[in-house]
Amino acid sequence: MSDIVVPAARPPRHRIDPKTQKKLARLSRRAHRFHQFAHHPLCGNYAGEVIRIGRNRFCRGCCYALLGGALGVPTGVAVDLGLGPSTTIAWVTTAIAAAIIVVTLLTRRRITKLVTRLAPACMMSVAMTCGVLGLGTSGFIAALAAAMIVGGLRLLYGKRGPDRTPCTTCPERELQPCSGFAPIVSRERAFQRAVRKMI
């Protein structure tokens, strides 16, 4: 008679009720809201990369890109109303913005994000607006070209990952965590303590 192997009982799963799940999600969002859009460490080395508004930090490059994109739409509309439909402006602004982007990618010098983010985003937005309002094939192609450049850059930026060059020479690089991440880690530990009390 062969031995019968009885499978070990699985430990019961700890289920969290939906109400508690919502509380935990809300608490997590609140805990990390202050740095959610910073995209950089919060130390002095990266102070120029971050905009601080109250307790919250925001990535300067992203803010400038969004602002440039937002400013480009009314600017394009104003150009269209003042000069009439102009696909030439759409092509010229696309070309200038592309040239700025290429120079930015090729140079090793740090250039202000007003030039590297805000200006190209504004010009691309103007190009797309003028191209669409031109209601012609050439204008639509110019708008599509600008949109494809913006989308391509977004993909490349995402694949490149964060630039941590200042970390390589930082005297705190061996610390775990360093001052750039200490506030984030502190908030996460506080969140974990709150979670343990709830579940």
C-alpha cells in the first residue's frame, strides 16, 4: 500500500475589506503627494531642477514644457487671426524647435530649461495649432510632424531614465538614504506605521 501524501494546507489569505482599501489608497496618495511630480531627488544638488510650491515639489522641466504647450495654443490662434491661415509659420516653428532640441541633445553644457523646454514646447504647440487651423494638406502634415517629434521625444526621455550625474560626486552618495531621498523615506515609513495599525 502506497503512502498517501496530503498536500499542506495553504495559509488563509488576509483579505482587506474595500472600505479599508480605499482608506489605504487615499493615505498613500496623500503621503507621497509632496514629491509625486518632482522627478528628482529633493536635495540642494537638484534644487535648480525642482519648483517648490508650499510643501509640494514639481519638476521644473515638466512644468516649463506644459506651460509652453499651453501658451502655444492661444499664440497659434492669435497668429492665425492676425495673419490668416499660415502653414509657413507651422513649418518654421517646427524647424526652429527641432533645431533647439538637437542642439540641446548634442551639447554637454547645462542650458536653462526656459530654452530647452518652454521655448520648444511653445513652438511645437504653435506649429500644431497653425497647421490645423490652416485647413490644408501642408498644414496638417506640419502639425503631424510636430506632434510626432513631441511624442518621440517623450518616449526617448522615458527610456533614458533620470539623470543622476550630480550624485556621482556627492559626498552623501554612500548614505542610505541620502538627504535627497530622506524626506521620501521618512514619509513612507510613517505610512507603513499607519498601515500596520489599520490591518
